Amino acid sequence: CTPIDFLMLKPNSLRTPYTNIELAHSLNKPLRLAQKMSYCLRKMEMVKVVGKKGRSFLFDF
């Protein structure tokens, strides 16, 4: 697998910038899984934090 392959997991309905809550809802998965996905994508430098919405980080590709 390459880091680009992981971007294929992103749902088409997800708008950027997005929060982990929005990612979880668009995937219909638990918030904890969305947080783990975002963490891994950040470590692979595939997404970056671009701000905050309330207490949630905003991510962009």
C-alpha cells in the first residue's frame, strides 16, 4: 500500500475542510475510527490541520 491508496477511503460526499465527526458520519463509522484514520493520515503527511471548528480540528488534503 502507498499513502495515496489510503485517500481512496475518503468518501466522495466529504467536503473539506472536515472534522473527525463529519468524517465519521460520512463513513457511517464510530468517531473513534475516524480519529484513528485522521491520525494515521496526518502521520503519513496526507492531510494537514488547517484550523479549528469549536474544539474540533479541521483537516484538509
